[in-house]
Amino acid sequence: MKHQAYQPILITDAARSQDDQLTSRQRRYVVMMGVRVACVIVGAVLVGVGAPLLWLWLPLVALGMVLIPWLAVLLANDRPPKEQHRLANRFSSRSATEAAPPPMSLAAEERPHKIIDAEP
């Protein structure tokens, strides 16, 4: 029986946990909605003061008030793609038969042993 080489599993290849992903999406959402609130306040201040070039600033602020919530919801609901669904993996140059075997553990008798020379 032919044995395959032992390949350790690296934890750096592990995906982020669900809790970490959720936390980062929540933070991004809160920051984006904070920017939206800032746009509302800036728009109110510009109208109250009667700022010069009001015709330019108000559409920009209104665009921010409309687009930012939409983008915030889209990004908050977005998850990173799963490894098997990535487009790059679908068109990989290696065929399925050439794919690397999954890492496996070795039985005690298969593990490499240190050879000690017993010379006096």
C-alpha cells in the first residue's frame, strides 16, 4: 500500500468565524449609518446658514443620504464566498485528478522515527 506524505493542517488557512464576520459587518453598518446621519446634519446646517453654492451641496448630501443606507444594507448582508464557490477555483488549471489530497494524519507506526546510532 502506497502512503501519501503527511501534510499538517495550517490554522492560517481557516476561515474567519461566523461571530467575527458578523461583528465586522455590524461595525461597518454602524459606521456607514453614522456617515448618513452626518449627511443629514450637514444638509440641515447648509440650508439653515444659506451657504454659497447650495445648489451643488444639497444634491451631493441628498445622494449620500439615499445611497449610503442602500450600500450599508447590502454590505451588512454580504458574506465572504465559500471556497468551493469561488470563480477562480472553478476554472483552475489543475484537473480534479491532479488535485492535492486532503491532509491526513499518520498512524503511530507510520510516523517517522529518529534513528539513534548506539556507538560506544
